[in-house]
Amino acid sequence: MDKIRIGGIMHNAHLALLSVTAVPDRPGTAAAVLSGLGDRGVNVQFIVQSIDERNRDQVAVCVDRDDLETALEIVNRVAPEIEAGKVIAHPQAAIVSIFGPDFRERPGIAGTMFKALANQGINILAISTSISTVSCVINSEDLEAALNALRDTFELP
């Protein structure tokens, strides 16, 4: 089977993942979390939000590991205002992303990426996509194995 050609691989190994869970689904949850971080100069490099079967939101963000203490202070301050159930910190996270110009027209790219990571025993903590990028948050200790798996799986320029 031919490898799927992609534009390249990006990664960042020095991140922390913060999840704000069990928030009642209503407008303003993401705004409260992200505005609080931005107002304090904390750059968010990854955002995903979803609603569960009980109409509760979960917002997950990645920040630079050096900003974790500040980010936790901010998110823990905002959590009661938005009626969050819990704030969970994963201090040793990394992002690995693949990108390419034809992702919109090419089915199977995300599944191929996820399978390559799963075959190496790499657990995905969060996923975010765009028209041209698929990004996975993983444990930072798994980054090198993830990069090797993706290099073996996809055709790179």
C-alpha cells in the first residue's frame, strides 16, 4: 500500500494540558477560560471543547509547561464562576501534528495517524483538527515514538 503524502510533521514537547470538566452547557464557558488566560499573557497552543451526554462541557487547552502554575491559578479562579466540576492538569504533555494541503479532499488521513500511534501503544489525550492539520495531545514521554511512527507511516517531502 502506498503511503499517504503529507506536507510535514510539527511538534511541541514542552506543554501542559488543562481540562475544565462538567461545566453546564451555556454561552461563555470557553470565553471565561480563554479570556482569563489571555489577560494574564498565557498563550494557548491547543483548544478543544465538547459537550457530553449530560449537556456538560469540557474545555481542554494546552499551554507552555512554564506557564502551568499561572494557568492553573487562573483556571481554578474561573472554575467556580462557570460552575465547573473539576480542573485536571496533565503537566507532561506534547502535541504532534501532521499537515498537508489536500487533507480536505483526502479521506483516511486522521484514521491512519491514529492507527500509527495506537500501534505504538501511544494514548491520545485530546484531538483537534483544521482543514489542513490533525493534532494530537499525547504524553511528552511518547513524543519520539510518535514522531518515528508518523515518519514510517506517511510520505514526507
